[in-house]
Amino acid sequence: MRASPISPTVDFDAEGVQHGFLKLPYSRNDSAWGAVMIPVTVIKRGDGPTALLTGGNHGDEYEGPIALAKLASTLKASDVNGRVIIVPFMNYPAFRAGMRTSPIDAGNLNRSFPGKPDGTTTEKIADYFQRHLLPLADYVLDIHAGGRTLDFLPFAAIHVLNDATQQSRCEAAMRAFGAPYSMRMLELDSVGLYDSAAEEAGKVFVSTELGGGGSSTARSVAIAERGVYGFLAYAGIIEKDVVQGEARTTTLLDMPDGSCYTTSEHTGLLEMCRDLGDMVRAGDVLARVYDITRTGAAAIEYRAKRDGLLAARHFPGLVQTGDTVAVVADIVERNIAVSVV
């Protein structure tokens, strides 16, 4: 296969702390010989395992970029046993624009794997992660939130995998992240996911959804920061006592099938009738959609298809046909003690 056009300005095998870039040539109107410069930090000491930590896979999700930017400026080589590769702004063009997808090619990085070295800008970034960064990693953490159009209960997430041993290790890493909720997540569309690329490569992979609305909160950033340290401690890259402190618990959730999702079949004004974290019963009204082209029309009601916990909701006040209105998840187990052992 053709070589990647991306070149790192860091040496992934060098000891110590390095801050640099993944340099992707990009010729454009305002810079004929320009480049997309994706910031990267590598922290290495010894021959221990490698963790690849990413944020900004979607450019309008901010807990990952904030937590990882802070980690990159504070983690010392003396703190680690192994290697930590930090990419806080994975889809850098999208992040700079505050958009879910890239303004260059409209590419959704999390639907672009395995990518192409001779493809679009987004496909080139995916290809570099697929062929050059994922092979270096033993543990992979990709921090997401809902962006501008969704809001979530704060949870770490894994998928149900065919390999029982890999599944068990991913679940242990998810619990070590220590978010208030931990989700066995069902993807309606898993084609091209970074998640799938990491899982198919046999990595211990954890993702998150830590809020939404196109911003962050002090609480959601704190969850991300604590979670990163818990994940690194589980991997054996930092000492477990670094994350000791106030005892925490997580509630395990599951999305067993497509009935968890409620999708709007109408465009209009959205009234959410239940809040995140509410328990609902099958048949309960989750939301109403009002016709915005005229007055006097009855609202359309959207009802829960199953009993469970409201784990996600559409965020803006207007909704389109095809938008996810709500996600109802099963509670598997409450108040599980968080441990990095």
C-alpha cells in the first residue's frame, strides 16, 4: 500500500517527553505548500505498555480535548512505565472549526476507517491512525461527548465483542475509567468506526459519552480527567495510588437492541418530557414534536418502547426527521465500586 503522506515530528521510540505534530501536507488557496498540523505528545519511559489517548474525533466535543491537553502539559516521563501517546484534537480541521465533521471535505473521521493514504484529508488521517498509531498501542481510549446535537448521561462505553477475553479486559478498563455510568453500547451504524478498527486489531478499547450540547462543564471535564488516570492505572502505565482518593461507584447500563432508540419521524419544535437520568416505563411519553409551519395542529407524541433509564436525548430545541430523540438503556447493576486492580 502507498505510504502515508503524514509525517510525525516526534520520535515515538525516544525516551522522555516530546511535543510535536502529525504533519499532513494540504495545498489550498491561502497556503500553496501548507499543511494540517495535528498536535501530538509522546511520553515514554522504559518498555512498558503503550496507551493511545485521543479526543476531538468529532470537533464539537470538548471534554477529551480539555482533559488531554492538560495531561500533555503535566504528565512527566518519571510518572510512566511505558508510553503514552496523546492526540487531543484528532480531527484537527473539524476541531478548529467547532464542527462535528471536517470543513475541508465534510469527512466524519469516526466513519472513515480504515481510511486511504491517497484519499480525502479525513481519510488520510484515519489511515495514519489505522496503520501507524494503532499498531503501537496496547490500550486505546477515545473520549467523546454528544457535541452540539446530543446530550448524554456521563458514561464510559464498550461494545460486545466476539472474543470473550478481549471483552473482559475492555469491560475492566471501562470500569477503571470510573464514570458515573458504564455502558455496553449498541451502535446502529458501526461501519468505519475508529472503535471497530481498534477492537478488530485486538486492542483494549474504551470510548465515552460525557455530556453534550457543544460545550463542557466543570463536572464533565473532571470525569474525563479522573477517567484518564484510572485508565492509565489499569493499563499499568502509572501507579494506582495516583488515582486513589474519594471512593467512587459506577452504574452498569446495557443497550440490548434497537428498541433503545427513539427516532423522530417529523420535523418541528421539540418538547422533551423526561430528563436525563429519569426512569421510564414502556409507553411513557418521552417527547412531543410540534408543527412549526402553523398553529392549531396537535403535537406528535414519542413514547418509550421499553422500560429503562433515559441515557441520551436530542439537544437543540428543533428536531429533524431522522434525528435520534432519546435513548433508553437497561440498568444491569447499580453502584459498582470503581477499581483499577
